[in-house]
Amino acid sequence: MNAQRPSAARVSSVAPTAAPPTQGAEVALCNLTLGHDRHPAVHHVEARLEPGSLTALVGPNGSGKSTLLRGIMGELRPMTGQVVLQGAARGRIAYLPQLSRIDRSFPLTVSELVASGLWHLTGIFGGLRADGRARLSEALAAVGMAGSEARSIAALSGGQMQRILFARVLLQDAPLILLDEPFAAIDERTTDDLLDLIDAWHAEGRTVVAVLHDLDMVRARFPNAMLLAREIVAHGPSGAVLSEANLARARARLAAAAQATPDVCEIGEAAPAPALRAVGGEGL
Ligand SMILES: Nc1ncnc2c1ncn2[C@@H]1O[C@H](COP(=O)(O)OP(=O)(O)OP(=O)(O)O)[C@@H](O)[C@H]1O
Ligand SMILES: [Mg+2]
């Protein structure tokens, strides 16, 4: 198979581990306020993501989608409230960051980047044993990038990079999968392939959240949606959430927030909230 171009074959719907159905994680967002430099970006979010649910996180630019995913990941410390995870310890969340947040100039090979998905098993400096290397190769084949192990990530196209990031998520075999704009700047065929992979994760019982801007795709492929405009505008079945009235409300709320003076959040300064609490699942 040509490592320069993804395979024409559809991606495999089988996880390389051939694992039994996974128990998806439950995510509870409790009065959650997250921000940057003490400026709140999303306010007082209350929501519950059911185990095994497939949810699209939508909202205009700057509405707080990436901030919310980073909060669920535990990368950002809440200003108020908390994230309560049931069935996914912190190291067992698979996260695909927004492409703009990845430094592609960092000297890493495809193999090194994808292998970081196995750190929960190997440790950062553990290296891969033969079975780990085999799983890595299978994950690359599953995303149409077989044989690309030695390539530098700096030499990949945007679509190839997204496939590689999906391979890392595959390897992580996680009960909770967070994808931040997984289809940004990629062609229709790659999008279709990667959507099939998301469907497979959903069928396996994993809990999946994906930030998306293509509302037609959300209506067609994602049963649930959460509409964000620095707070939750609507959350539930996609068709109802993405009504014209809700979309107009989201745009209006964000426009109003943009005109307001940036508010420095004093909440939580006296007693910082716990960043993330994991209940059950594998140990931290
Ligand atoms: N690292 C940061 N430092 C300071 N402010 C930030 C940082 N990251 C995001 N923000 C601010 O937080 C708010 C929410 O940004 P966020 O990236 O979460 O939005 P988004 O919905 O993901 O937008 P997009 O659709 O453009 O990716 C914005 O006002 C943004 O400027
Ligand atoms: Mg974003």
C-alpha cells in the first residue's frame, strides 16, 4: 500500500484490539465555568452525557467548544463547578485536538505520535513491545495510512494528519472520545472514512463527543447535539436542538457577549474548584 496516499479502501470498522463491547463513560458537567486568564469562556454549564452517547458539540466561532472539551479532558481547571466522570479515569480519555493547536514543526514521526496513544500502558519512556508495534500498524492500516510509521508528521497533508490522529484515538481504546473539529480542511472521502470510524466507536458503546460546524452532517449522523454560545443554548436530539430558533438564539447570545466588557471572573478565587473527579473505571 502506498504510504503517500491513504488507501482507497474504506476504513476498518473493527478496532485493532478486537476488544469486546466497551462500557462508555458518563460525563456530568456540574455548574461548570471554564475560562482563560480568569476570563470565563463558558458559564455555569449543567449537562449529562449518557454512557455510549454520540453527541455533536456545535456553536459559532468563539462560543467555547474547544474550551469545554479541554475542561472535560482536565486540561483546564474549572472556575466554578466540576466535571464528574463515571467509567473513565483521566488517562483513559482519547482527545483529538483542534488542528490549529498542534505544532506540526515538532520533530516527531508518525509512529511516535500514534504510539503516544499507548502511554497508559507503556509509560512515556516505556517504548513499544512487538504486540504494541503490531497494534500500531493495524491502527494505521485501519485509517488508510499503512506503512507510514517512519514519516515525519511535518510532511503530512492536513487530511493525512487527521487520519494519523484518528489512529492514535483507535489505539487508546478509550471509553470516552473527544474530537475537536476532526473534519476541518479535509476532503469528502477522508471525511466519509473517518465518520465510519466514529460510527464504529458508537456501535462499540463508547461515549463520543465531536465538535462540528457542518450542521447537515450533525443532523444526518449524530443522534444528539449540544448547542453552545458561552452557555448551553440547547442539548438533546439533534433535530430539535438545531432548530432555526435555537441557532438564532445562539448567534444573538454570542453577539451580546462580544459587546459586553470582558468580565474578569472572581468566582472561585477564594476556593479553587477541583479540576476533575473520576469515579469508578480504571485507576488514575
Ligand atoms: N488559550 C487561550 N487564552 C486566552 N483566551 C482563549 C484561549 N483559548 C480560547 N480563548 C478564548 O475563549 C473563548 C472561547 O474560545 P474557544 O476556542 O473555546 O471557542 P470555539 O468555540 O472552540 O471556537 P472555534 O469554532 O473558532 O474553534 C474565545 O473568546 C477565545 O478567544
Ligand atoms: Mg475550537
